[in-house]
Amino acid sequence: MEENGSYSWVPPQPPKEKKKPDFRRFGKTAVVFILFALLVMGAMTCFYTVDDKQQAVVTTFGKVTDVTDAGVHFMIPFGIQQVKKVDVNVYQKIELGYSSNGDNYNVNENESTMITGDYNIVNVDFFVEYKISDPVQYLYSSNNPELILRNLIQSQIRNVVGSSTVDAVLTDGKENIQMQVKDLVSSILEEYDIGLTLVDVKIQDAEPPTQEVIEAFKAVETAKQQAETVINDAKAYQNAQLPKAQAEADKKIQNAEYLRQKRINEATQQVAMFEAMYAEYAQNPAITRSRMYYEAISEILPDVKLFINTGDGANVQGLLPLDSLVTTNGGEN
């Protein structure tokens, strides 16, 4: 009915046909989308980065095919190749007998309590450093290499401590114990080949289980330190006195050498004088004998005036004073 009240007839129209969905076009779109997603995923997973403290173990279909160092590397995506990164240039630690977390320090007596070779009980804490030497063996040769290493170190520590005396464990034998444990564990690790290498073994703390024994060993350690102090002081005094004594000895040796050389020179001079006198004596024996006689008399009797009788004794003028002759000829009175 129209607005003016009249009727108008509209012929019925045939129903419209529904369009069938285009599955081919939808399938192509889905394929393109899947390929694009796979391409994006492949691009995102075909590269991996290894830092300078790591090595990466690459497996292809589960088989180890490569070990890569630091840097950016390519890999086949979609699970064909997989990468496991291992911290090979990092020193890792094992704490035996205690555990530390920041400022917290917890004691584990099950690990620290041991018996020595002389049947004494001690509490010994060890700090162990190790690192991964072979990432492939570390990942695939054993199920839990850290646990194996921990148990191995514990067994060898008890072995070494059980063959040592309590004095060695608590005082001056710690370094030897550390070296023995390290050598034993290192040799066994080479046989096990689990990809780990031992870096260092240190005794963190060692003490007897009771306070009385602790005080006694502290007193022993104090006495040893005092003895070392006295020995060092004695050595310092020795080092200070030795140069002085050596200098005095050198001085005396030089003085003795000087006196020896002086005596040699005097003896040489006397020998030369004697030889010269002998040469003069050989030329004029009588004159030389008389001269030697007069010189001897003048030395023996220096205050006596001697006269030489040149005549027969009756003529007083024939007597000559010997002292004037000596003064004129020899220059001495």
C-alpha cells in the first residue's frame, strides 16, 4: 500500500544464487602464509651466537658434527641441526664441608668430618676449582659429570686424610695433602674422560671437633710461629754481623800480608848487604876484617874512645883516635 491508499503489485523476483567459497584461492593463500612463516622461522633460527667464554657443540640429526668457538655461526634450521653452548672458559667451584651463598655460610658435617691415620677426628672443608676441558665429552660421555667429580674428590680426600696424621692435617701438612688430592683426582679424571679438568684444591678450614683440642692446636701453632720469628731474627742478626766479621778478617789478612812482604823486603835487603860486604871482603880480606872489627867494637862500646897504634908503641904521636876515623869514614860516632 502506498501513501495515498492505493495498492501496487511488485512481481516476485527469483532467489539469488549463493556464491560457493573459492577453496583454491584460500589454499594458495594458506600455502603462501605457511611458506612465509617457515621462511621467517628459518631466518630467525639459522644463526646462533657464541660468546668468548663458551664453545658450541653442533649436532646434525643427533650426531655431533662440529664444535664452534666464539662468534656468529650458521646452522640448518627446523631441528635438523641443534646447538648446545657450554661454558668452557669459566672456573667453576665445588664446596665440600660447607656451602656459601653471599654472606650466608652453612656447615655440612657429613662431608667435613673425617678420621685421620692416627685415629683422630677432624673437620676439614675443601674448596675445589674446575673447568670444562672437552665440551663433547662433558655433554655426552656421562649423565652428570659434576656429581661424578664431586664424589671422586670426596673419596680421594678421605683417602689422603685417612693416611695423614692429625698434626699434618691441622698444621704444616695442608699443602702436601692438597697436592696429593689434586694429583690423584687428575689422574682418575684422565681415565674417566668426562670432559672436566681439575684446576685447584685448597683446604678452606681444618679444625678438631672439640673446643679444648682447638685451643691446644692454636697454642702449638702460636709456638711454631714464635719459633719462626726467633729464627728469622737470628738470621737477620747473622746477616748483619757476617759482613762486619768478614771486613775485619779481610783487614787482618791485608795487615798480615803487608807484614809478610815487609819481612821479605828486609830479608832481601840484608841478603843484598851481606853479599855486597862479602864481595868487598873477597877483594881485601884483611882490610875488611879490620873494618868489621872496629865497627863491632864501636857498637859494643859506644862510649869508649879507641886509638890505633901505628908505630912501635914508643911514639905517642903514632896513636890515632878511632872515633875520628869512624866519623870520617862511616858517618857514625
